[in-house]
Amino acid sequence: MSHGHPVGGFLVQTRLLIGITLSLAVLAGGTLGYYWLEGWDLFDSLYMTIITVTTVGFGEVRPLSPEGRTFTMVLLLVGVGIILYLMTTMTQMVVEGKIREALGRRSVQKHIRSMRGHFIVCGYGRIGSQVAQMLRENGVKTVIVDSSDRIRDRLTEANQEFIFGSATEDECLMAAGIDRARGLVASVSSDADNVFITLTAKGMNPNLMVIARATEPGSELKLKRAGADKVVSPYFIGARRIAQMVIRPTVADFVDLTFHTSDMALRMEELTVGPKAELVGVTLMDSGIRKNLDVIVLAIKKPGGGMVFNPPASTVVEVGDTLVTMGPRQSMNRLGQMADAVED
């Protein structure tokens, strides 16, 4: 997805630089010409040069000698041509910039219309930008919704699909493909806006997974009442992690290595068992997950929402079970094939 034409833009900028240089040269030459030929002071000479090349129609500053009139005619022909060249180049820059911007928006909108199962991230501040980056790193398609001009420039340079506008407006969420999205992250700085975004999103797509950010105490309950599936308080999570580092530093280090280090050989995943999976109806002992793949099943989430922690080896895997697993990175793809993994 492209947002501009660097070569064309460079050529226009070069022409603009040439036009400005020539215009300054005309002003300097005209000023010095009247200064030498007519003996005027520099201010009158500059004034005469400007009213000549701009063809404003004012009268002469002082009566001109025959040499001065000849110089004025030459200055008029050369200067008007250069000024027209400069104005044409400036107009071209404005028009081409608008055209490129319109074409870029149309290209982005067309690409968003083709997206399915993506996540909409509302707000691209410190929280939203990190969420979007992590989602992209894990292969999740994202569309950003933000109304900041500064953010728009950043997203354009990063070739990130985005909708410029307020996430509280129905039109922006529709443009972001909320009817085809898998989920939405409400991460703007205002809890009130996050509540409104959640209400609007759930009203437009009741099946949408909504994860909302809460900042103020008491906002979590309001967001859940509005329909948020999950509510996260960054400040609470940050405080809890700091406390864990004090109380259980080794556990905290292990969690950091597992979840926050991209090159770590060990990783944690969740896989939802599909109807055609070879694991269906098989016990964990007979599945070979531990023996052949060296993968540990930490928990099994049942379709009804119940969670079985540290399931015994006799546990039978069923369709719709979500396996929370931990093991070597290379083993996870094989386990995904065995589970015929499907998206929640």
C-alpha cells in the first residue's frame, strides 16, 4: 500500500527551488539595475522592480530615462515569465498533493473494505500504539482509528491502515470495517469515550470482541455494563507487576522471558480444537502432546467458559476446547495442525 510518489514529489520540489532562486535573482537584478541606471536608492529600486514583475499597474516611481525604460521592458518580459513559472509550480504542488492524498485515502479505504477478521484499535497513543505493534508482530491485521493530525502523519509514514476521525462516530467505525472485524480495542485516553465506543461498537456488531482500557477507579464496571468483554487497567497491571518483582522475582523474570522476549525458544499459546482435529476424543496421555512434542498443557478452557487447570492425563479433549499450552516454538505449529486450530 503506497501513500505517495517520491520521484514526482522530488521533481516538483526541484522546480520550486529553481523558481524561487530565479525570482530572487530577478528581484536582485532589477533592484541593482535601477540603482545603477537611474541612480535611485535601493528601496525605490526594489519597489519599482516588484511592481514591474507583478504587473500591478502602479505608475513609475520617478520618470525613467530611455535606458531605464528599455531595462524595464526587459525586466517585465523576463520577470513575468519567471513569476508565472513559480506560481504554476506552487499550484502544481498543491494540486498534486491533494490528488495524491485523495488517491492514498481511496487506496486505503479499498484495502480496508477487503479485510476480514481484523482488529480495530481506537486511539494510537502510548497504549494503543503498543497494542497495534504487538498484534501486527503476531500476524493480526489491524485498522487504527484516531483523530490526531500528528498521529495521521505517523501512520501514513508507517503504511498502516487507518481511519482519520473520532472512534465515537458511527461513520468512522463503519469505515474501519466493524461489521467484518473480529474485535475492537478501545484505548483512547478518556474512560467516558471508551464507554461510548464500547456501546456503539456492540450495537453495530453484537458478536464483536471488545477489549477496553480503564483509567479511573470505577470505570471497569461501567465498561463491562456497556458490553466490554475484557477490561484492562494499565496502571493496575503495572503496579501488580512491580509488586510481583518484589515478592516473586524469579516468577516475574520467567513471565517476562516467556511473554515479552521475541527470541525466547519457549512460548505460550492457546489453541481452540476444531471439529476435524485428530485430538478429538483422545486423552492427553494418548495424544502424545507431552511425549512427542515436549509441550505442557497448562489448562483447558471448555466451550461453556469453565477452566480446568493442570488437567490430568486422563482428560479427554473435546471439540471447542481451548488448550493453553507452553513449549518449544517449533512444536506449536505441529500442535496447531493436530488441533485443527480455529479462531475463537
